[in-house]
Amino acid sequence: MAKKTSPASPLFEISSRVERQALTRPYRRSHGAPLLRPLRIYTLDPSVSHRVGGVATVGVPYEDLEPGPIGSLFEIDPAGAPKPLDAPPLDLDDPYLLMSGGLMPSPANGQFASQMVYAVCSLTYAAFRRALGRDISWASEGLDGKTRARLIVRPFGMRQHNAGYTREAGDVSFGYFRAGAKPAGFVVSRGLVLTALSHDVVAHETTHALLDSLRSSFAVPTNPDVPAFHEGFSDLVALFLHFSYPGVVEQAIRESRGAIAHGSLLADVAREFGYARSTPGRAAALRSAIDIAGLAPFDSDAPPGDGEGPLCYDPELDPHQLGSVLVSAVFEAFVTVVRRKGERLFRIAGLDPRAVGQAPLGDELVRALAQEACDVAGRFLDICIRAIDYCPPVDLEMGEYLRALVTADSELVPDDKWGYREALMRSFRRRRIFPDHVQFMTEDAVRWQAPAEALHVPGLAFKDLRFDGDPGHPANAAELRRQATALGAFITSVDHAHRCGVIVSGQRLPKGITYASPPLVESIRCARRTSPDGTVLFDLVAEVTQSCTVTRGGELVELLAGCTIVIDPHGQVRLIVSKRADSHNRATRQHAAIKGPLRRFWTRRGRKYLLRPDALRRLHD
């Protein structure tokens, strides 16, 4: 958990994460400086030929760099490279590299690994910043206890078939290893495989770090959905970033003859990594977004049958498998919308949309379909990221993420012309992912509901806030602390504590709860969202958490509670998404999960269960 500052009141505390937001500042471009830095990267990994879009020049947000490279957000540390790839830190401000778009992609050049991770980390961060409309501060305080403005990225961080993010160390480490004697695909026998050269692996691990920065308690596995969501969400970001590269999308559509769901270039995650661990005849990427047998027919709402169908929700699944259920649900919704929007293009070309995949497509149609797919993927990526602001701050369930997806999109795009939200609800329903306390799988029922009465938070209207030139940049740490204090006073008042799902000092503890910490204001951030038609919406989004000790079967369990509060520019509360401390069912479920499918994340000392350190890294063990 994050460090707490000195109490702002006897009734609540403020997390150190609140003031940390003022420390993170992406590079401030001086007048006349370029907007973007061109850099060449692998769009997927070295196994994909440049002839099918495997190499691209991307525009990374420009900043002055020190050798490493080291910028305002990322510090690339090349230490630990195997001997053939050992090289000094990369200087991307070298005039020759500036003119040539950086180094030529090559797995034989150790410095290119630094270029690759810097570029993909920066692009992933930029996607989050675009969707949320604000800067994101890292969750780590580092092993020395000092707040880190940069995330340390180690392209040669471990000699393992692995990669991982660690909050405690404030780093992302990518492994390298030797392939087997008979690997699949184009991997060389006994050849060196670098996970730092996999676009998917880099984006996936960067997303773990970003999600941990947005919702730190999602690193606490209180139910099976929590670690599964961390994995599934990270895969979704990596998958939708595939559609940033038109060459890859066009090739996949050309090969699949328009059946985009069958385009493995787009649906596979970490192809080379998986091939290096496979054998001839059993080549497979690490994961795939689609179970072809379970893909819904064109615009079908048919539930899965007894024999065929998608893998359905089951809390007993491994976190990666359960995360794959989420990925396939969202990806199926994406494919459904692409089909709907592409139907017109097929008819213009004189083709029956229901016969897609049976005849080769002309180049013009391929390009038009690819553009539609890229546009839809960008919209889905934004929806998935924005939904984080509408999730409860603790103990997330898959059904709650569906509610967040629907709410995030409906607030920005009320008219769902192409049925994005309908497609999401259908695909989640086909996998038996249902939100609790929802009687109908309809948009109005699934969407989070506004408070029954008007609630106003004094001091948090936008006219009372101070910014540093941009609503996404808070003025300073003192202003953030003032905002957090105003919020803490609101949620701990007698009239509002129950609505926010927290227990305040002096209140009688619910049955089974032996201790309740003061509510902790984890964050308060500005959100700026831009709709497809250019409409811009502003809000404040705040997290409040609380730790309670409950007894179950003579054992002590830490139960997390709290709420996400969305406040409009006038200081009115629009939404309160809470997880209550007095939920008997949640406490019982968490106790069973800790003793069952989540036991590797927890250890027991005496009567109490304690979280093991480095929980996110344990996901990949």
C-alpha cells in the first residue's frame, strides 16, 4: 500500500500518491521544438518480415534525452546485456540518429533493444494520456524510499523466459533466453530471444505499471478477478496497439480475405516468445485474443452451446486464463463493430458480407477496411482505458468492469450508432460475465447510476481549482493536498459516509469487523475526455480506500473497501462507485479465495493472512 502522509484530520488520511502527481511532468516543449521524434521499431517482433509491415517508423513524443536514453518519464538502463549485445547507453540525440530515425531494427544490436523499449513505452504512455487527458505519475517510491519521477526500464533485466513490473523497485525488467533445439516459426535453434524486442511484451508490462499507477489496490488479489483483470487489461492494450500500424492491419486483412477475426497477426500476443517455447507442428503465440470456435456469427446473439463456444467465466481458472476470457469478450465486441462498419464497404465492392473470407480482396477495399479497423480499435482502446476511472478502487470484478465500459462510453457518446456498447454487453453475456445487482443486460441497467439526490463538494468546483497552465497539470503539491482535504471532509461527514461505503471514527463497527482504519484519500485527478465529434468533457475523479480487519472461521483477513467519486466542473457529485466494508458476502468470498485459488499471493502469520511482496511479478511466475 502507498505511504500515508500525516493525517489531515482525525477522521481521514491522505496518501503520498496524491502529492506525487505534481512531480510527474512530461517534457515541456519549447517554441519551435518538434512535436515528434521518428524512431524505427518492430511492430510485432523480429519474427515478422518487414515486407508485411514488421518494421515501422513511429512518431514518439519529442523530448530532450540523455544517453540511455533517459527522458522525463523513462530511464532505460542497458546493464546486464549478454556479451554479444553489450554496448554503451544509446544517445538518441546524436545528430546522425536524429536524421535517420534512430537505429535500424536488428536483434544483433544491443543498443536497438534500448531504442525499442523507449519507443514502445512512450507510445503506450501517450495512449493513456490521450484517453484520460492528464499526466500519470508512477506508483513506485523506489527501494530507497524516494519518489521516482521516472520508471526504470531494463531491456536485459533478467536471464529468464519472463518479463515483469515491480512497484517496489520502480522498474520493468525484460528477460532474454536461449530457444530450444527445435523451436517453431523462424526462431533460430538455440538462438537468443529478447522479450524487449516484442512490441506486445513491452506494451503489456508498461500497462501493468500504468494500471498500478491509476489503481494501486488492483495489485492486491482479493478475488480471482483482480489479478486476471491486470493480465487481461494489459493484453487488451497490447492488442489494440497492433492497429496503430496500417501495414500490419492491411496484411492481416489481405491474408484472411477480410475475416479480421482470423488474422493471427492482429489477434496473437507475443508470437516470437511463444514460438521459442513451441516445437515444429505446435507453433503458437503466447496467447491469442480469439477462440475461433467461440466467435459469434455475424451480429449473432446466440449463447454458447454445449459443444462449442467461448471459454466462459470461471473463478477457478488461472489468472492468465481468466484474463483471456476478458480479452476474448472485448475483442469479439471489436470484431462485431468492424463487421458492421465494413458491411457497407463489401456491398459497394459487390461482395456479400456473409461470404467474407472466401474470395481475395482488391487493394482499395483492403485499405478501406484497414482504416475502419484502425479507427474502431482506437475507439475501443480509449473506452478500455477511460473505464478505469469508473471502476471501484478495490476488489474489482469483471462485471463491474463491464459497467465501467458502458458508463465511460455512454457519457461521451450518448448515441451509440454502431452498437459498441451493445456488442460489449452481448460478448460479456456469451461468456457468462454478469454484473451483480443488475436485473437486465440493457444499457440503462448496466450503466452506473447517479446518486438519488444532489450532492455538492465544497472547494472542488473547477472555479476553485488551481492548474499549471493545463487542467491535466495540477498547480503544485499543496493544491493537491487542499483538494484531497476537501474531499476527505466530504466523505467522512455524517451525511455522506454511508453513501461512500466507508466507516468513520466513532461509528459502531459492523458485525465481524474488528478494526477499520481511517479512510484514505488515494488520489484526486482531473479527467479530460474528447468524443469522436470533438466534444470535450471535464471531471474530477477521486479514489478513497479503507482497510478493515474481519474475522472468518477464527482467522483474520484484511478487507479493502472504498469508493470512486466522479465530480463535475461545478463541484456536483455525478457518480459514487463503492465497495462497502460491511459486505458479509465479500468478506466470505475473499477468505475462501485466499485459502484457495489465490493462496500463492498470501501468507499466514498466526491468525492473520498477509499479502506477499511483489504480487504483480508473482503473476508471471
